[in-house]
Amino acid sequence: MTIDGDKVTRNPGYYIVAHAAKFVRPGSVRVVSNSDDSLPNVAFRTPDHLDVVVVLNNTEAQQVFTLDFKGKRVRPTLEPGAVGTYILDMK
């Protein structure tokens, strides 16, 4: 967060921590994910056998990207500056 007098600005890191705190539970482990500068991301496998992917759109344009999982493919869209969390069921 950035605090300037009475003005508080929540930066992307603020939202990334909030997403991780809600969806990446204790006992989760980091798993491999592909990343680039425009869509930095991190993935975890939870004790409940879910894969959780947190993605930041680090650009000024809407981004469509691909998540491949267990032979299936989804193409979510993130608005500029948005953080998205995707839950993939390993069961």
C-alpha cells in the first residue's frame, strides 16, 4: 500500500497477498507454472488436492491467456492491473 497523507492506494501486491491468504492454505506447496513479464503468476497445490494459480495482468490492456490442466484448456481474461485466482481440481 502507498499512503500519501489521507490518500491510501492499494497496489497489486496488496491484492496478491489477499488472494493467496484466502486460497493458498497452510500445507500448500509451490508447483511449476510458466510466467512472463506481462502475466506474472504463481501456482500451488493445496492439501485438498486443488491447484491454485494467482495471476497478475501487469499491462495496460486486457489480456487473454491459457490455462492447460489435465488435458483441458481454459482461456480466462484479465483486465489491466487485475489479479485473478483460478482453482483447478486435481480430483
